Amino acid sequence: SGISAGFDSKFDNLIQFIIKDKKLKIDYRGSTKLGKGKYADKKTQLYQLSFRCEYEDLLVFISEMEKNDRIYNIEELKIKNPIQKNAAGVYVHMKVNEINIGNK
């Protein structure tokens, strides 16, 4: 298992900023650090996050992550429709490599 990053980490602050700034309806519960990413020659961190949202909000969320000064590589993306048809949205599970190519 990983270390719960909490809602005060830089990564979680970025996620929360995107959700609030774009007024996305995403039920986000925080991320988990899984360790170093797979890009050994760069400063990387692998995160796992899960949330529930609509497809449209997921597309906006991913597009906004791409605009950041760090590179985010989605290593794994799983989307699951709920079994109950009366429940709106989808469950999203992502593993994201955060790659810092600058001196930050």
C-alpha cells in the first residue's frame, strides 16, 4: 500500500484547484503516494486517485492537468459504470506519474 498524501499536499492542492476552478462535479477523496515513478532519470512520483464523476467532468479534469507546469502521465485509467442505473456518473481509478523536469 502507499502513503495517504492528504488534502494539503501539492498534488492534492492541484486536484482540488482544478475541481473548484472549473466547477466540476467530482467526488474526490484524496490521493495515495505509491512511490517513485517509472522515469528514473527524472524527479517523479506515482499517485493513485479514485473519484466519481460524469464523463464530461473527467475530460475537463484531464485536459486541465495537461496544462500544468509539471508533466502528468496517466499510467492507468479505469472507468466503471455503476450497476444501478439510477446512480449517475462513473467510478474513476487513475494512476498518475508526476514528472518534474524543472528545479521546483
